[in-house]
Amino acid sequence: MDVLSDALRVVRLAGALFFTARFTAPWSAVSPAREGYQRLLHTRADHLTIFHLIVSGGCWAARPGQPAIPLTPGDVIIFPHADLHLLRSQAEALPEADITARVLGFLQSAPPDGHLPQLADGWGGVATHFLCGYLQCDQRFNPLLGALPPTLLVRVGARAEPLEAATAAALPPWCVVRADAGGWLETTLQHTIAEAEREQAGSAAMLPRLTELLFVEVVRRYMLQLPAAETGWLAGVRDPVVGCALQLMHRQPERPWTVEELARAANLSRSALAQRFSALLAKLARSAIGEPPMQYLQGWRMQLAQSLLSVTTLSMRQIAERTGYHSEDAFNRAFKRAIGQPPATWRRQRQEVRTVNGLSDG
């Protein structure tokens, strides 16, 4: 299994749509930060990613203090860390068109009957129809999610020059993932829209899977188009030297690796591998993982242990063996030192969280 697939397997993202909106201009709404979404969605998930898919019409999206990004039909704006952001019908803010309170009030009062809430609001002008969704997981400690930028944009087809110029002012080009007309990404977006609009038998099962697949494809394309000078976990995965070391550690996390062994496999000296590893993984902005290979291995083992504790019934001894600890006591000490509580306590609390969040073990 490749490193990216392994990380996605352990993260176990669960996707969903939480409402569909049809707003008429002028309108403006503030989308809350992660803590607000946790309350709104009644979830205690450690990590949330928020996205908005434009079905028809158009609007603008922006994080506070950043240039606004124009969105047109087929576009998807993704906020990987659920940062606070704004959506509005025009490029500039119009305080008198703010419908945030009504939107949040509607969502908080929407009955949990299994149907996708549909919200209509605004002031009667040009309409914009869009879907709002999220992905959640119960592991905040993750190099993959931590390596993602604050904003990603999926753009379908070519756009007029003014829109492209406005987008370029707001996002670096590698944060814009292109969905070619008729390609897999564009077709899957259309399937997602169709499933949400029809709400036919099986849609409740299809929509989460479609959103998860879309996210994986976007992350994969983002990784491939990162510039050579970019650093971070995804850049490390792509790098032939660091990627080789990561592959070995992910393939056999239970093995007592040394930097010398990893360097030998990568055809580098010990110091050269450590230096290259540190240089590429220096931008794990939202992760507690250290840069040197052994610190990364320790962090990955803890992440894998959390996954095994959360979604399996393996004993502590079995999990210790799978994550490279020679005894259950050594595993307990390492886990408590890294996570802040014993693994048995963490497992019990996490099972309660997964029940509240509705996260599947399948």
C-alpha cells in the first residue's frame, strides 16, 4: 500500500452533505469555524473539512482578510481545516444583506429526519444554488490533513479572464485543482449533485461515499501539482528519497527502524537523510509530528494505535506488537506520554465519541 493510501486508511474520513441552499441576491453569510460546526452538526469529531459545491448561479468565497474567490457552476470550494469563511453574492461585503443568523437558526432547528435540509433565502435577485457538506474524522493528529492548505478550489472548465485573475489573486495555482469537462472529477461532481437533488433510494449511502472519493481525488491531484520548492508531508511523500523512507515506515511500523537502515535503503548517508527529511517536513503546520525520521515514526505509530483502538477489538498487547512496542507496558507509557491518557481510557472515550458522531467502522 502506498503512503497516501495508508494515511487515508488510518484517517478514515466520513463524508456527508448537511444542507442545500438557494439564495437570491443580494446575500451574505458567515460560515463558522470548526467549533461552531461541531455545535451545529452535533459532532465531537476532532477534525472537520467543510466544502461548498456550486450547482447554478455564482457567488464569492473568502477567509477573513483574504481576497474573495469567484465561484461558478461546478466549482467546489474546500476549507480543509474548517476555518471561518464568508460566502456572498458579490465580491464586496454588504452588511445589510447578511443572512447569517437566519441560516444558522434554520440549520439548528432542522429536524434530524434523514432528509437533506433545503434552505431558501435572500432578497429576490439572481439565484445561486449550492450544496454544503463536510468530512469528519476522529484523529486530529495527522500529517496528511495537517499538510493541506487553508483553501482548495476545484474548478470545472475554463473561466473568463477577470474570474481567473481574481482567483489567482486569492490562491496560488497549485491550490486550484482543474476538473476537465467529461473527466472523472467533473463527472463525479455531477453524480453528487444528481444524488443530492433526487434523494432517491440509496442516496443516503451514496452521498458520503461520493464526497469521500472526491476529496481523495482532490488531495491526490493537489499533491501531484505541488511545485518542486514546496515542503510539507505531501511533498515528502512525492520525493523519491523521503518517500522511500516513509514507505518503509508505513509498510512495517512494528519494525525497530534506525535512521541508518532507512538511509541505506534510500542510498543516502544518515546525516543526508535526516537533513532532507527535516527540510521537506518542516511545514507540518497543524501537526505535532517532529521532522527527524524517528520522531515521525513515533508519531505515525501513535496515529496507527489510535486507529486500531478506535475501530478494532484488538487487545492492548496485540496493538503494542503492531505498533513496534516490545511490551504492553511500554506501549501504555508511550501512548500516555503522547496522547495524555492511557490507551484503555482513550479507547472507551473514543467509542463514545464515534457513537455520537455516527462514524462507521465499515
